[in-house]
Amino acid sequence: MTTPTARSSVFVASSSLLISLAALTNNFSTHLNADNYLLWHDQITPLLIYNDLYGHIDGTDPPPSKTILIDGAASSNPEYARWFKIDQLVVGGIKNTLSSTAYAEVLGQNIAKDS
């Protein structure tokens, strides 16, 4: 019997908690606008940290390579696909907490670190 690595355990835990993050941010009490960054930041940061997602924001969980070599041929990296799915849920969760004016500032940003 093999023991899952810490990385896969975090992924499993994070992937199920991400849905909770998206659900929580749908009813977020403070939507970011030009006047309330500190209050918004104080509310969103613990959610991201608790769900092991803050690395997508501060860059400490960078994306793996999009491709890997298998028998000398480039193939899609499944680790990148997993990372990207998590990142997209972070992006969606954050965008759910923005006022329409703030959302306009990140329109087209598709990576959490850039949003």
C-alpha cells in the first residue's frame, strides 16, 4: 500500500474546499471597491490561507511546466492541468468578491497571481 504524498493530499483537500471557497465568496459581505481594500483583504486572506490557496496569489505555488517529456516526446503535464484547475477556481472566487468597478480592472486576467 502506498502513502499519498503531501502534494497529492493537499490537492485532494484543496479541490474539495475550493468549491466551498467559491460558494462562500458568492455571498461575500464586502465587495472590493476603491475605498475598502483593507477590509476586503482582511476577509479574503484567511479564506485563501485556510484552503491552502494563498500560494496562487503570492507566487509561492507557481505553475508547473505545461509539457513534460515522455520517451523523448513532449506531452501535456497532468500536474499543470491540476494546478490550472485550482487556479481558475481561485480566480473565480476572487472575482466573485469584486465590485463591478474593481472587476473591470481585472477583466481578462485569468491567473490568480495576476488578478
